[in-house]
Amino acid sequence: MRIALCFDIGGSKYNVGFIREDGVLLGQEKARWSRPLSAQTVEDELAAACGRLGERFPQIYPDVMGITIPGLADPQEGIWVDAPFSGIRNFPVRQKLEKRYGIPAAADNDGQACCLAESVFGSAVGERNFFYMTISNGIGGALFLDGKLYQGQGGAGEIGHCVAEPEGRLCPCGNKGCLEACAAGPGISQNYQELREDKSQPLLEAKEIARRARMGEGAALETFRMEGAYLGNALSWVINLLNVPLVILGGGVSLAFDLFEPSMKEALKERVFARANPSVEVRPTALGYNGGLYGAAALGFLRAGKKVNEG
């Protein structure tokens, strides 16, 4: 059975691991970037993580590689085109890793890759039509239509840069009020900071705010009520436009699904055109924090050494 060497490159952290073709995660190394994100940082720190992984599992010889990239990607050429939160531009990440490790690789945007992973390993196995949204340090999305990814000209599904608040806070992309600026991890931190009584305290990460919400803290609960409203409103655009019967939510913030689900469903009920969309289900990912790693595995197994032929 084939094994994939998987690279999940995030805006604030990375995850490297071995995944078998039947979906078994054999081992992983994950950490935060130790210095500002750049092409050199990516090369150096992924190489170090692979070295540690190889020392732990010297008996494993991977057959393919997969690479998930935050921001815009060129899946045909395996190039990391752009990431608004970093200085990375047109970085040939697939070529670099193929040259280093000598095995075929495939690379794509993390939203596209995670969408593919849900259809192979996760909450959408057997489904032919669904929308995938990832919510973590940023917000991305992808379309799975008629049994395959729909990529358009390369950026289909980028719901994070649809405007949720026309006069809202500045997004890293340069626009104001993007969904990503309102509802991704940093946006959740800002929303909580604006609601809490003591605003002199440092910003908290979404994971800690979720913990506080589960303890019953009012500002934290209101933060996730707002989160559900933002997400439900945004998903109503997708559902009304595409008439998909299923939405999968992934990324670290999706692990707080129980906290934002009620207000998300309320927003969907208010905004989805019910006569055209009588039955829509929203599910959290079954892949947890490792969705990006499984996305890389799906890329490796399905695309490495092949031409990308999605729509």
C-alpha cells in the first residue's frame, strides 16, 4: 500500500506527516514557524521537520508527496503564487521538494486540497456535490461538483474574500470587511477583544476564547454567536447560488462547531431561499486538526506525477 509524505503549510504553523493510502496517519511533526514566513523559512523548517520524522520512522519510504498551500496556488505547475500575509510570491514549492526528496509531488491551495480530502477520507465520502469551507488563520473554500473539484481559473471557492462588512476592518488582501477579516482566527480574537470588559489585556487565540465560551463567559459566547452569524450569512450566498445540498466546515475553528452552530443555522434559515433549497446539511469535518495533512495526502495519491484535470 502506498504512503504519502504530506506537507501542510499554514500561515502560522506547519504539519508534516506520513499517511497511508487507506487513511491511516503513521506519524507527524508539527510546529509553529520560528521566524517570519518566507520561501527560505519554508524550505529550512520543512527540511528539519522531515529529518525529525525520518529519524522516528526510518523504515518508512514514501511513494508520493502532497503539499497544501495557504493563499493562491497554481496546481498545474505546483507554484505558491501569493499569500497576502507573507512576502511569498511565485515560489516553486513542488519543484523544490521534488528535487530534495526525489519522489513525485502535487501541490494546491489548502481549501482545494482539504475539499478533496473530505471526499476521499472525511465527511463527504460518496458525495458528488458539496461546498467546503476552511476556517483557521484565514478562510478559504472549494467546490466539489459532479464528483470532482471545480477550480475555475484557479481560484474558485475563495469565499474568504467576499465582503461581509462593507465598512469593516482591513483584510490582509487590502480590501475592507472581507469574511476572513471578520470571522477567521484573528478576526475572532479582535471581535472578542472589542466585547470583553478589560481591553488592556493581550489578544487571545480562538482556541482559548472557545474554552472560555464553554465555561459560560458572556463575551466569549457572544463572540461565537457573531461567528455563526457571519458564517451562516456567507454560506447562504453559496447555497442560493449553487443549490448544493451539503456544506463541510474544516480548519481549527470548525472544532468550535457546537458554539457557533445555533446562530449559523438561524442565519441560514433567515437567508437561504428555502423553496429552491429545501434540504441543506452543514457538517463539521471528520478530520479534525489534520484536515490539511489529509488534503496533502489526497493530492499526492490522486495527482502526483499527473496532469491536473479538474474543471
